[in-house]
Amino acid sequence: MEERRKIGRVDFSANSVIVDRNTQEKYYGKVKNISPLGVAITVEEGTPSLVGRDVILVAETLIMYADCIREDEDGNQKTVAFCSKKFTNDVLQYLFDRIGSEEAI
């Protein structure tokens, strides 16, 4: 029997913030598409490479812990692809410590 379900990306337009957990740097972008396992975000040309970084993504009502796995340049912008990771206790604590603080994500 052939599996008819698949996990595919769907278009999703939302502003987003990418936070590097190690440096606390924030990078702003626009979500291009999303799936339960990952997301693609378009960022400005000057955004440094995020490949291999441990990041937290925030887009409207979505919060995702992720690894950056690929970047594709397109003129003045680049699209960054992220693969979701399971939240660990220390990442959740990191988020809870910053919710409501002046340094909130």
C-alpha cells in the first residue's frame, strides 16, 4: 500500500527573527515557506552566514529551535533553510529566562 501523506513545505508569509544562541545576535527576515520539520527565511544580503549555527526562530506564533543547513544567494537577498531540532531543557530555560525581560527575543 502506498503512503499518501507527505510532509511538504507550504508558503507562509510572516516577519521573522533569527536569534543566534551563542552570540545573542538577531537577524530579521521574511518567512518564505514552512513545514513541521523546517522553514526557509529570506534575509538581507549583509546577513552573515548562519550555516551550522544553533538558532531559535520566531515568526508570528511560531517558535522553532533549529540548525541552519543551507543558504542560497539571489541578488540582494539570500534564502536560508533551517531544519528543526527537538527542544532541550536548557533551550527551553533560555527562552523562559528571556520572556518578559528587556532582552526578550
